[in-house]
Amino acid sequence: MKIYKVGGSVRDKILGKSAQDNDYVVVGATVKEMLEQGYKQVGKDFPVFLHPETNEEYALARKERKISLGHKGFDFNFEKDVTLEEDLYRRDLTINAIAEDEDGNLIDPFNGLEDIKRKKLKAVSKAFSEDPLRALRVARFMSQLDGFTLHSDTEDELIKISERKELYNLSRERVWEEVTKALHHDFLKFLKVIKKYKLKEPWFSNLDNVPKEIPISIHKENMWCYVSKLNHYDFGSELIHKKTFKVFLEAWQKLDELSNPRNKEQLISTLGGLSSPKFSQIIKNIIGYRNDPDEYLSILRDFNNKDFSYLNDLSSQQTIHEKNKFWNALIVKYNLL
């Protein structure tokens, strides 16, 4: 049995970056042997184990064969005779197909070191396009790795995935995982790959306008909303399922209404919506990110700081009337009309 460090941790070490997670491949072992050594099996589709002390992941070397649609449509062979090179061959990019043995020696059967030097994202083989998720991983790597460009072989594989419409077979949750990672790097580069290689459907629908830049925000929701606004808030509507992103999008659209109200009634209605408690922790950040007028925050602050306890004994209709009177006064004070 031989153990090799593989994947992103090896790549990042070569690039001089700190790796957050280590992954290992085990050659020449069986499930029984791993369990006997105290490893805990966690993999469902193929044997992945947690180290009894470090809790890091160790997977048996495996080969794969495409049998159905999607990124899970593979049959795996993890017999004891599967070699390290056979395991590395099934990986997406050459820069991710480098292994390191226990003495620190690098095993690089597909010239990943040269591609790191040339800053090229090159597919290991023509089997790249069998897994549609790899298209989004490439877009994410473009956002993550400074100065890297796509090898022509990889471009050809992305086009194949687009033409086969295999992205339809991915789960929303798995796609969102790649989006989340890209939002923490250069999201603009991610979007450029999606648009250039026609990977929009179905998850990035209506991405007609890609901005020249996306201002950075500690709230990644703002960055998503920035792109969405440029695309009439129709961008990626099938993908959004995180509540925080939906709340940010709602706030952004209400702020747009606030900047161009049709009449005083709509203005009061919009202000009332923005004064909702669900926006209280984020509205200041959103207004600052968008460079909206400071008066927006001031009027909302004044309303939310108002003591309305004197309305407790009034009817609902009288309460609405009194609050609208206060909104009117604030609108005049801050000259919003």
C-alpha cells in the first residue's frame, strides 16, 4: 500500500500558496485493509475514508467509466490493481493531476508542472467533457488562479459540454457550490467564461450583460445583485435558493424603486417595505455599496427609531394613517420628491 497527496493541495504548494485541505489517494489497498487500520469509511459512490487521527480524506485509487448523464453518471473500479497513473488520468486538469509521495517527490505523468509554469488550464484527456461539472470548475479556477488562461484542448471540451446541454443534468446545489467559491475570488472572470463558452443555460440564464468590473463587497450577495441589476434582475433566477441572496435582491429592487418613484403613494409603500426588520442588518451595507444617497439611510433610521407606542390603542386603519403622516413629514424633511 502506497499513499500519495494529490489534487489542489499539491497544486497550491507548487504555486506557493497555502492549502486549506489535503487529499490523499491510496494505491494497492482494499476497503477491508483500510478499515483494519482504523480509517472510517464515508464515501457512498466509491471508498473514501477519514484518517483516524487527522480526519483528512483518503480515497482508494480508482478508474471511472461514463454510464449515464450528469457528473454522477460514472461506474467506478477501485480494485487493488488500479495504478496511480490510472487514478490521475481521470482527473480534470493536468495541474490537478500531480501527486506527491511520502518523501516529497512529485509524480507528474501529464506534464502538469509545465502547465503550471505556462499558466495553462489544460484538460487531462478527452474524457473531460464526460463530467459537465468540470466546465464550472474551470470557470471557477479561472477566477481563482491569477494569470491562467485556457488551453485550446480545454476550450474544445467546454464547447462540447455546452453543445450537449449536459449542464441541465447538474443539481442546483452543486452548481451553487462553484458559484460561492467564485464569489470569493474574481467573480468577473467566472462570468466571462460562462458567457464566452455558452455555458449560461440553464443556471446562468439571461446573462446578457457582463460588467467591466464588479466592486468587491464583504457581502457576496451584493456582488451577485450588481450583476443581476445589469441584467434586469433576471440573471440566474433558476439558481438562487439561498434566503440571504433573495433578501438582498429584494432590497436592491426596492432601492431602485426609491430612486424613481411614480408618485408619493408608491414612495411611501417602498419606504415601508425597506423599513422591514429583515433588512435592518444589511440595508446600510447595501446603500453604501450601491452609492445611494445618504438620505435613504437617514429616513429609514428616523422611521425605525420613532416611538409608535402611542398608536397601540388605534385601529389598524388609523395606525396606517398616522404612520403615513410621519412618512410624509420625513419625505419633506429629506426632500425625496
